[in-house]
Amino acid sequence: MNKSNSVCLFNGTVLTGFAAMEHCAVLVEDGLISDVFSQRRFEQRHFDSDVRLVDVGGAYISPGFIDTHIHGIGGYGTEDEDCGESVLAMSRLLAERGVTAFNPTLYPSESEHMLEAVREIASVMGREEGARIMGLHLEGPFISPARLGVQKGETVQAVDIHFMERLWEAASGRIVNMTVAPELKGMRELALFCIKKGIVLQAGHTDAKYENMVEGMQAGILHATHFFNAMSKLDHRNPNAVGAILIHPEMSCEIIADGFHVHPDLFKLLLRDKTIDKIVLVTDGLKPTEQQSGPFFANQEEVCFHDGAFHRISDDVIAGSGLTMIRGIQNLIASGFSLEDAVKTASFNPAQVMRYIHQGTIIPGRFADLTVFDKNFEIRLVMIGGRSIKCV
């Protein structure tokens, strides 16, 4: 990992988070973005000898990607016995793939085991060498047994404020987001607790009726987990969860853009009914994503990859994706998103939804968390806090 207090990336197209600026340069000083300026100004500017100049060769300079829903990659996962060390390994692998920040996502598990996993992952925050570990995403346990997906029924619980308090304490306050089913009894009390703690609540693994979703929104559940998947479907007599998310502009949503979890043409509907700032690209990537050899496991069950996603071998239920963020961006563009909007769903939007005020844009004063990729969507350079993690 190379260190430099001052770096200038030049000869690139800067995707600021708001627009694309061709023939531009980005100056990084002491881990922060110091300035963004045109190539003409770059050529006229005098740089001190300690400023490292990096010609990106016409590539795109993007805010670093932020994956707010990911279980694992490269054979490492949050379900591992030594989950803290696995999350540190995930940090290194994700940085090489353009991700500069992530929320390791935990499956629900037996109560004491889940508390220990939360405690262990929280304890390694600050030790990461790659992508920043922003905090935990809990995908349960307060979800619907009718919409489990690959979750295990025995780990799902009724709403329990006392257990939620124990989770919060075990995490030392480092829970960022949580997937819940809005229709569950006691959800309003849970939502109010989470709002006071600053936890972003997401509707997911839910069998909610439309009225349940509206009640959830009134309690602050304004984001949705892997939209269209593991939730009650749109019906002409009751819009249910899918309809509520489409109808209400205040709702934002995750999307898994692997071409399998959501039909690519549905993105046209999404673009028509949601403003771009409400769409957040996630991978929902599993432990065997880009793992070199099998057997492959996710959530302690054997899975195999076919038809564009991982499936549980025992019953062929979809277990999750093998997506990376850069491939998700590429897929969104193929489905009709502009380059600027696709990158926004992977950087600016998750930062806004999760309230990461220092990331997601390329403007002076923000963290120098940057990803450079070429027109073939190959990662060329990654910087985190001004440190070069990958440089090709």
C-alpha cells in the first residue's frame, strides 16, 4: 500500500456524483480531495516536487463505490466462525474491485451466536487495510417467515426490543442499517428505538400489505432491501410492498443488477417511477463470489452458481448474487442508465441514504476515496483516504 500526502490524477473524466467533467484533474492532499480542475488549468499549474502526478489515460475518475449490502467475497463471509478476520479479508478484496466502503451484512442466527458475530465484526473496525468498514447491516432477525429467501426459519424472531438493545450494545453502536418486516407486531416500537440510534431501517423479507408499508414509512422505514426480491408482490387489489415502494417517492430502494434477481426491463419501470437519487446499487454478494474453487457455501449451506446467481443445492432456492459493483454498473448501463446515473447509484446515493457525509462525491473537502476505471469497466486505480490500494 503506497502512501503519499499529495497526488494529482489528471487526464481523466471526473464523475463528480452530480455530472461528468471531461478532461479534468483531481488533486488529493492529506487524504482529502483538495481541488478539481480542468486539464488546461492542470497544464498551467505548478506542482511541488512532492506531488505525485498520475496520468489516468482518459479513464473515468469516480467516487469510490459503496456496497451497503454484502455478505462475502473470495471465500470469506460474515457467517464465518472467525468473522472478524474474514471481514478484514473482504476489505482487502473489495478495495481491489473499486469498493472503498462497505457494510458487512449479517444473516440472522441463533441469538448468542449473532451477538458474538456482531461483537467480533465491530471490534475489527479501524483495522482494515482496504475498503472502509462503515458499520454493520443486520438482515434480520425481525423479518417475515413467509419471505425467507435463503434465510433460515429457526433464526427469525418476533420483534424483541430487549434483544435489539443487546445487539446495539454488542456492536458498540456500530449498526448502520437493518432489514425488517414492517408488518410485524411491535415494529413501531422497534423503529422508534432504531431512529433514536441513527439506524437506517429497510423494508425487506416482508409479506407486508400496502397499509403495513405506509405505517412503516410513518415510523421511518424509508429504504427497501433488494427491491422486488423477498417481498410481497404488486397486486391490483393491494399494491403490497412492491407497489408501495413504487408509489411513494420518499422510498429509496436497493437493486441487485446482475440481470437475474431483477429482469433488466424492470429497470425501465424503476427509472420512470423513481428519481435516480432513490436507487442504490448493491451486490448482495455471497461468500463464494469470485472464489477460485469449490465447494461453495453461503450461510453454512452448500450452493452452486447457475443461471446468473447462487442457488442452494438442497432445494435450488436463490441464495444471492455473485455480482461485483463494477459489473453492476456495467449492467445498469446496458439496461438504459446513463454512465453518470449508474455510478451515482453506486456512490453518491448509498452515501446519502446511509448519511455518510464525507463520501460519495468528488468535491473539495471530502475523503479522497476514488475509483478509476476504463471504458472496458476494468479497475485501473483505487484510492482510500488518499492511499493507493491498487494501481495498474
